Amino acid sequence: MRVLFTTVALPGHFFPLVPLAWAFRSAGHEVLVATSEHFVPTALRSGLPIASCGAGESFFELAAEIPATSGLRERRLAHGHTFGRLTANARAGTRALVDSWRPELIVSERAEFAGPLAAAALDVPFVEYQWGVAALAEYRAGAAAYLGLDALPEPERVLNPWPPSLRLAHAQGQQGVRPVPYNGDAHVPGWVFTPREKPRVALTLGTMLPYYGVDGVVDVVLPMLDSLAAAGAEIVVAVDEAVAATWPALPAAVRHAGRLPMAQVLPACDLLIHHGGHGTALTALAAGCPQLVFPHIDDQWDNADAVVRAGAGLRFAPGEIGPETVGARALEVIGGERFGEAAGRSAAEIAAQPGPLEIVSLLEKMAA
């Protein structure tokens, strides 16, 4: 069977697809990933076959045009328009690829719509991979409006990696899939395998926020690190080396600042402080690592709320982030066994979901 995966040019959207694509390959199927030309080098590092569906545009440059004063719904709708524009750029190339390669199944991440449109036009079954807890109906509405459509095609099945107890009402009937984290090409550092003598706190901004234009991020992050160091914690900062290189000198308590494979690092940490991205929050839950979350955009708010509902961490309200607040809450989470126990329960629920190979078997029957 030929399976086409489609994704917009964002790591946080593509990375969740990689383990499932590899599961299809391991089961003997032909796999191809379609994405924008400028994202091909990043996608190629997954080891999967990659095809370009057009030149594309930078999501970050387009999103920078959205007024900073926009409310959550307005921003989500504006991002939907942006994804509609990216879909318009990729639509002809994706349709041509589907026409010539003739996949028997299309799997698209939830913000990529050129694949579903080609699937509907050529009568190919398609599946949506839903990252994030939120319904994000604004994405579909905004994209449809930009494309001049009344609605976008509905998938035959939706795959959801979040544990059932943390899903919202719209996702209750979706097919669970166990998330197997893909970390890109970040290597596992040796200190992960050695005992720690003091609490270890990891901090990450994910793959998107450092390039999204978050105002004053360095002014927030560096005092936060000083506060954690004063509280006696060892700190690791997971951020692209190119971003870390632009920061001033970091406290001596920072053991590492650069790219890290979070799936391997988080079991060796006592706390993760992060932005609420889907991959980061879910990887921490799967690792049984408590969290402090400071959401900024779109699905991050619902992801953060899910962590709080699980009892696995705390969330910062807007304007609440400050060195003293972070330090106090970090000590609260590290010192409270209930957060670790709750994170462990979520990890067990995640582990009980069907793995990628089981999903392959399910989708084989659906495509047949």
C-alpha cells in the first residue's frame, strides 16, 4: 500500500507523524512525505522519503503580520487564514503528486489541508492526526474562508495521541494512538545516565516560540534561570543552539543549553518548565515528569489546562511569569509528591494506548 503523509513546514506539526510513517515502512508499505520546498532539509533528517509540493512561504513571516493585540479566538482564526494561504501554495503540487503517485491512503496533520482536498477530489481515504487538546475549529474556518470554500473535507478517522481522560468533548470518539516521541537529530547526553545530586529542572521554548517573536523572552528566561539556580536546582535549557548563542552568559547552574532529545532527558529531570506545546507537554506526561506551563498561543492554553486537570503540574496565568513566582512554584512542584504521582498515572494511560504498528493494522483495513 502507498501512504502519503502531508504536513505544513513546522517541526511541531511534522514530528508527531514520523513514528507512524516509520511504522508503515516497517510493515512493508511505501511511504512518502509531502511538504514545502524550504522544509525538505529538516524533513529529510527523519530518514523518510520526502517530496516537495511547492516553494511555500514562512509561517513565521506570515504570522508576524497578525496584530499582537488580537484575542485568542481572533489569533486562532488568523492562523487559520495563514494555513489556508499555505494550503493554496501547496494545493496544485499536492494534487499533482497524488495524481501521479496514486497513494491508497493520505495521513495529514490537522493544519495541513492540501492533502485532504486532493484526497476528496480523487476519492482517496484520508486520516487526520490531531496534535493538541483544543478543537481549533478556527483553523478550519479560517482556512476555508481564505480558500473560498464553504467547508473543508472531513477525515474518515482522526488519530489522537492524548490520553482519553484528558481529551475534550469534541475528541471523545477519536482513535487513540500511543505517542512515540521523535526528537529530530539531537543526541542523548551522557549525564542523562548518571545519578543527580540536586533537583534537575529542564526549560524549553519548543521549536516555534524562539522564532515566533515572543516579546522580551530573554528578559523573562534569564532571570527565571537565576531564580531556579538560587533555589538550588541544576538547570538544562533545551533550545536551538542558534538561539542560545544570542543570549548573554547563563548562570553556572545551567548544565546544558542547546538542542536536547526530550524523550530521553525528561525521565532524568524533576520538573519541566515550558510553553505548552503539544509535543513537549505530551512527552513530559509520557515520561512521568511534572510540569510548569506558561502558554502563549493557540492550542497551548488547552494543553496547559490538560496538564493541570491531570494533576501533573501548574499553569501560569498571563502576566504572572516572574523570577520569584517561577522559583516558588518550581519548589512547590518538586517538593509535592502528588504532582509526580499524577504524572505517573498519565504516563500509564498513555502507555496503554495502541502503538503505531497497531494503528497501521487498523488503517490497512480502513483503506481496504
